[in-house]
Amino acid sequence: MSNTKKEFEEELAVCRKMFEMKTRDYGTSWRILRLPSLTDQIFIKANRIRSVQMCGVAKIDEDIESCFVAMVNYSVMALIQCELGLDGEQDLPLERAMELYDKHSIGAMNLMLDKNHDYGEAWRSMRVSSMVDIILMKLKRLKQIEDNDGRTLVSEGVEGSYNDILNYSIFSLIQMHEGEQK
């Protein structure tokens, strides 16, 4: 398994730093958001990436990389919301927010390592555009689960989808940076 864990940790460190800086600026104002609102925030970023990929032109000054970083961080926020619920403390101290960030992002990374073992790093042969499409599909599934009040018959819950979105976003960042190095 090449350097996947190391590359993942490097990309995650960039996302974590952005989360920390925004938490210093805004606090944990995102704690007010319900899961469907976080799902929609991720959708906005994924849809923007796809739109820019398809038309080849961006009219606002936000690179695709920052959209992937945002999707990682919104996914972690959603996982934290799943754990704490809306009734919990709204204004988390920075240290607690970062502790929860680490818990959920490391949990997602461990899931990725297990899946990566079983799937033989298949993501390395995928296109970033395909990973964006998969993220969008997972978002449609999330919206359906949310519309069904979280009930599923045979599918995993929302946490699995948020973990997968986080992991595909990190994979995309790794792919993009590998392309820059070639």
C-alpha cells in the first residue's frame, strides 16, 4: 500500500488547519446547523466542482482544492453533529472542537485504510471527476435518508455517507497533488 496513510494525513492536516482557523474566526457557529443543512453545504461545493469541471471555467476566485477541503470539514461537522445532536452545547471551546475533529477525521481515515486494503487502492485508478460524481450520488442518498427521517431498510446510516464523502474528497486532493508533481 504505497504512501496512502502518509498522503491522507498530509491532506487532512491542511483541512484541519483550515477548520481550526475558521473556528478561531467564527467559533462553532455551525453547531446551529441541522444535518440536512450540512448536507446541502457539501452539495453546493460538490456541484460547483462538477460545474467547473464540465464547463472548464470558474467565474469566482475559489479553487477546486478549497471546495474539497470544505467538503472534508463539512463532513466532519456533520459527524460531530451526529454525535452531539442539536441539543448539546452550541459554543464549543476550541480545544473540544479540535478534539472532536480529530476523533471523527481519524475514524474516517481508519475506515479508509480498512476499505483501501480490501479494494486494493482502486481509487488511485479513478478520475477526480468520477469521485465527484460518486460524492454527488452519496449526497442524493443522504438527502433521501434525511427525507425518510433517517430510516433505512438495508442501507448504512448517514455517518457512513459522510465518512465516504470525506474520504473521496481526500482522495481527490491526493490525486490533484500527484498530478501537479508529474
